[in-house]
Amino acid sequence: MVASDPAWINSVSLDGLELRRIDQLLVMHNGTSLGGRAGVIPGGGGLSVSVSGTTITVGSGAAWVYQSGQGMYRVSLPSGGTLTLTAAHATLPRVDLVYLRVWDNSVDASGLNTADVVYLAGTASSTPVAPTPAGTQIYLPLATISVPASGGGSPTVSQTVRPNTVAPGGILPSATAPASPYTGQFYDNGTDLLRWNGSGWDTYQKVQTVGWTTPTLGTGYTQGDLTTNGNLNGPIRYRTYTDRGTAYMEWDGGATRASGAQTTNILNAVLAAGLRPAARASFTIARNATSIAAGDNSIVHSCKIDFSQDGSVALVSAAAGTTETTWFSLKGIRYPLA
């Protein structure tokens, strides 16, 4: 078995490579057994890049820089600095790169052991791309600068190229899912919180606060309230919400129906296109109690309601007689919109 020097033991001397490999314990892994995810710590705004005229300004900050086989380099720049933007091409645009570089003579034979920020101008082209640092360079991209052709406007900075990193177990903010995730790992994709279940990403959506809409009812229908109408169910209202990626319609409240006022749509207008189900949604709903009359074979205490693709909401019940609906409730009804 190969032996290794552990840290924090008296009389044990560790070289730079050993220390950098031990530091991999402090950051999220990159999918390899001895690797770590390089990046800037999110939220602090460190190592920010901006351009004004021909002056590139880089702020102070700290980052982890990873090199395969060399472990994690901790870099902290206590103060920012400036760089000079290369003049624009006469007719073609260009994309430049600003990156944090670690100079390690034992790795790159540069003759230096330091860290700084480097500016690398790209090649002007009708379809420009950011350049890649040549040779064996240990670096972390911080920003790209889009430089239009001369007279075409001001350069613009994008910091989307820079990666973020967090401590092991931390929640990574990233537009791209982490490589080789472990079961139980979380990341924030910019919209939702996701968790790796061992074979795929489960989405943990934020709790929605969704307001209700109270529609105007059709002729012959009176909105419910908490004192007399609609069996005290309150007014009919609806709202939409998303559950596990699917949009739903939810209804609440009740109404009172005038005698004989059966109409095709209980609303005075059809629902908007985005509020209609993809297929008819039918439900049995609560309604007023009825009594037995001569000739009746049964007592009906419920009725059917249809939410149709054309946006209508229709009761399906007898128009008159002892089974006629005088009040009804939509409380608790919900159905998917797709």
C-alpha cells in the first residue's frame, strides 16, 4: 500500500504539491478522485471585471485554481488593478479573455512563483471566439470582452465564463449541472433547487404565493358569501399554480342558482386560453339537499360540472323540479392544464 504524509502532525514536512492535494478536501469535487472544482466563491463579487474606454479594471478577490495532477491553488488578490485593452480592428469584431493565472515554476518552468490577472486579446473575425491561453498555464477564466470593430460601439464584458465553487456539501449556483454528482448533491440552476437522486435531478421548487381571481358569473347565478349565498362557501374564484413542473387550475367557493336558470356556462365569459384544460375535466360537486316528491325515484345531493377546452364551465343537472340545483360548491377542485 502506498503511504502518504498527513497534515498537522509534528515533524511531518509537506511540499507544495502535497498541501495542494490536501486542500482538495476544502472544495467541491470535479468528478475525479483527486480533483476539485475551480472557481470564484459566489456572492462576494470578487475579481470582478469591467471596461471603461481602453482601461480594464479587475477587482480584488480570492479563488481556487485547479490543475490536473497538481491539486488546488489558493489565490487571494488583496487589491485590484488595471490592464489596457488592445485597439479594435478596423472592420472585424473580436473577443478577448481576462483570466487569473498561477505561475508555478515547478510546473510551467516560467521562472516565477506568483499569481496575477492576465489579459489576452483574441483574433478579429466575422465569427470571433475567445482565445485559449497557450502552453502549460495554470489559470481560471474570469471574463470575456466583446470588442466591436472600430466605430462600432463600446466593448462589453461578460462574466459568465467564470466558474463558481463552494465547499463540499454546499449548494452550487450554476447554469450547468455539476459533473459526476453524488447522491444527495444539490445545485441551483438559476430558477429552482435540484437534488441528485442517484440517477437524475429532482426539482425542489420554491413555494408559490398565488393570488385568486374572482370571475363574473353568468345570468341567474349569484356569488357565494359567508352569510347566505352558496352555502357559505364564499365567492367562486380560481388560480393557477405549478406543481412538479405541471401547471394546475384550482377552484374555490360556491354560488347560488336562480330557479330554472340553467345555462351552458356559469361564467359570463369563457376562460382565457391559458386557463383551459387540454382535455375536458369533469367533477361531481356538492349541491343543495333535495326532498322526495311524487314520482321521484331517488334523492340527488350532487351534480356534475364540466370544465371544457372551449373555456366554458357548465353544470350538468336537471333544469327544474325537485332535483334542480339551487346552490353548488367548487371548493377543492383542481386539474392539470396540460
